[in-house]
Amino acid sequence: MPQRKTSIKSMKLDRVRRLHNRVIKTDLKKTIKKYTELVSAKKIDEAKQQLKEVMSKLDRAAKKHLIHKNNASHQKSRYSLLLKKA
């Protein structure tokens, strides 16, 4: 346990940030899972709408440095290619 007040405050703040980041990441994973299920079920029109949401959430996560921007770009191209193949 930290001794100094600033360390205690930063520990509390780190916890809040970690919980907030976890919410964003789990929401992103749920969106991606829903998208892949739509593609595998051959529901192309719904998958296109979901792809827009996936792209947006990937961009937001990269902007907040939750994932690397190149990782977001890689995933975006991968999921768009998945839709083209379907």
C-alpha cells in the first residue's frame, strides 16, 4: 500500500481508468463478435451496418490508446475483407 497521498490518489485514479478502459474493450469485443456471427450467418445487409459500428469503435479505441493504431488498421482491413468474401 502506498504511503504518500499522491500515490494513494494516483492508485485510485488508475483503478477508475482501468475500469473505464475495460468497459470500452469489452464493448468492442462484443461488437466484433456480433459482426462475425452476422457474416457467418450470411446476413450481409445487417453485417454492413455492423461493420460501420466496428470500424468506429476500433478507431475510438485507437484514439484513446487502448489498442495500437496499426492494430486497429489491421483489424479493420481484416473485417472488411471478411465481408467481401461472404
